[in-house]
Amino acid sequence: MGVGGVELREDFWPADAAQKFLLSKLDGSEPCPQTIWIFTCNATDRLEERFLSRTLRLEFNSYGAGTDIADLLARVWEAEANGAPCPNLRKLACGNVRESLSRLESELLAI
């Protein structure tokens, strides 16, 4: 028998009823055999402590991503800037890809 997976994203979490339903699935009183549950969110403040206590939390950060983000910004700049002088991409690479791209977009709009 294989293993299945269920991924629930953050937009699912405002529903308090969803957490209560899942408590029985996670504590084994109404199990889903051979199932891996994956819950994704940016913050856990809306999740009940009794729900969180049944999960293994993995923290992700952008430590060490600066070079990769700067490389991405360089590729975007080269494709979009029509030969304009390149700004300091290491300064624009803040560790968050979306924010870094937004900063680059502001630079591109200024040329």
C-alpha cells in the first residue's frame, strides 16, 4: 500500500472548523492511513496551539540566497533594461525574491 499526501495552503486556515476537523485526523482518533499532511503558512498566529502541538514545524529562511537572487536579478536586468547601466544588484537582493524583484522593477521603471 502506497503513501498519499495532502497539502493545505494558508488560504485554507481562516476556517476554525477546518482545524477542528483535522485534529482527529492528526491525533489518530480518525486516522487517514499512510497519509502525509503538509500545511503551509507564513505565520501560525491564527492556528490553535492544540493543532500546532500535533505538527512538526519547519522554519524556512532565505539565509544564503543572496547570491542566487542577485543572479536572477542580473538575468532579468539583462533581458529588460535594453543595455542600460546595471544598478548594484547585491544591494537590491534583500533575501526575499518577491521584494527583490519589486525593487528591480522600480529601477527598470526609472530608465
